[in-house]
Amino acid sequence: MTHSILVPLSVLDLAPVVEGGTPGDAFRNTLELAQLAERSGYNRYWLAEHHNMAGIASSATSVVIGYVAGGTKRIRVGSGGIMLPNHAPLVIAEQFGTLESMFPGRIDLGLGRAPGSDQTTARALRRDLATHGQDFPELLAELRAFFHPPADAVRPVRATPGEGLNIPIWLLGSSGFSAKLAGELGLPFSFASHFAPEYLMPAIHLYRSNFRPSDALAKPYVMIGINIVAADTDEEARWLATSQQQQFLSLIRGNPGKLKPPVDDMDELWLPHEREALQSKFKYAIAGSKATIAARLQEIRSETMADELIVTSQIYDHAARLRSYEILAEAAGLGGSSAS
């Protein structure tokens, strides 16, 4: 029997470029996955800004959001997230104002303060590296003012499109900084527990304890990121999940690349201390069959009382990735239909 987890389930897509594949392949796969997510009952479909990473194709995030929104009909589409310090707030206001004008009521703007890249790439993005994201609250205030200027403000520069549009703004984080800020501003908060699980519970507490109701949100709303690989058997799922494990291993070794095929034995690739480090990062990762997924989802929901879960699945084979999200939808009782 399938039991609903009673909270919305969403997709975080890193638009993976696999070994032997191209960014063009990644975008076509992204659209096909988004269409499946819409049919299956997922709530939103987010894409993330990363730069100088051969295995992630969504660097021009707003462009990919437009591509996905244009190929779907109902599902919310947005950023998970836009790294605001990389951009002039006016540019983001105009980009997302454009997206919201094209696809009314379907666009989310999730914002982070990390560079989404290494320091050399950050310089190429024309960032002021001296702030380390500490100016994020000021950039956020400037961006929000472009959407909703104070009534008495004289605005020599206006966001067109953008001004007057109600685009939900989310703060994203992997530490306490954005959790506290999101609470103070009364904004929804999404935590990156798919790569920073050790800070999840402290960040949720910080967000909820600092929450102040706002025009945007009457009570706290928390979404958490989870790595999930689902398959018809636990054994197959664990095998498929080795692609993601290899990706994390490459990151901690400072050598990121394209997503690799699964392997039979990770112990042949990682050293004992690397295995230990990576296993700590996968506290909220699930690899298994529908029954395994359903049971663990219930545990995570009970532990965190999250209002929504957003799932990322770095799976090498595209057909297996589609199947993973189908199984997950069944495990969570989303009630969608896999029919076209």
C-alpha cells in the first residue's frame, strides 16, 4: 500500500551533462523530465545556477527556465537558485519579470548568496570578492524594490517587465545566514540538505524561531533538498546511485567533470577517509525501491516537519532517471498520471 507523505514534492534539476553527452542532450533530457514531473503531480521544477562545471548545463538559468516553462503547461518553474551576488539586481528583476509575463503565475525566484563556482570563475563573473556574500541583504532589498517600489519612492530606474509583478521569492541556504534572514523577512526558505545535511535541523530552527509574518507569507514554510535514486529493486538503486557518489568524490578532489556511469564497487575508487566524508553528506539521501523510498520519506518528514521536499537525482542513464521520478511519485502518493 502506498501512503502519501502529505506534503508537495518537487524537482531540483542540475541539468546533468553525462560522459559522452552534450549540453544540448542535457537540455532535451531536462524538458522530458519536466513534462513527466508535470504529469506525475510534482509541484515545482527548479534549475540551479552553476558555472565552469562541465557536468552541469544550467549556467544560464533564466534561459533554461524559459525553455522548460514553454514546454510545460501547469507546473511551477523557477530557480534553485539564482546566485544573486553574481548579478545586478535590475537584471534579475527584468529576467524574471519577463518570465512571469510570459508564464503568469508559474515562476519562482529562489535566491542564494554563494558564487556557484570557484574563485577564479567568480572573478570572471565580475563579482566583488571582498564581500563574501555579506552584501546579500542589500542586494535582496534592491531586487525586491524593483518589483514593488515604495509608494513614495522616486524611481529613476524601473524594471520593465518586473515592476508590480508578484513573483514568489525564496531564500536558499546551506547554513544559518539565509535561514535567519528568510525568517526575519517572512519569506519561504529552502535548505540544501542534499549537500549540507549536518546543518539542516539548526537552520530550520533558526528560520522558524526568527520568522515574522509578512505580506508574502503568514507562517513559516520550509522546503528541504534530498538526493533520491529510485529503482525497481534496492540493489539496482544503489548501483545507479554510484554515479552521484562519483560526482561528489570528484568535487572533494577538486576535479569536477561530467556525470559518470555507475560502477559495481565504489571501494575501488575512494579512500577510506573519502568514503567517510561522503557518507556524512548522504544523511538525507535515499537509494532504493518504492517501499524503501516511502518508508524513509516518512521518517524524514517526521524528523523535519518540512512543508515541501525537493528532490535531485543525478542518474547517468536518462531512462533510469525518468523511471526514478515515476517510482518516487508512486512512493509519495502524488496521484498524478504517467499518461500523456
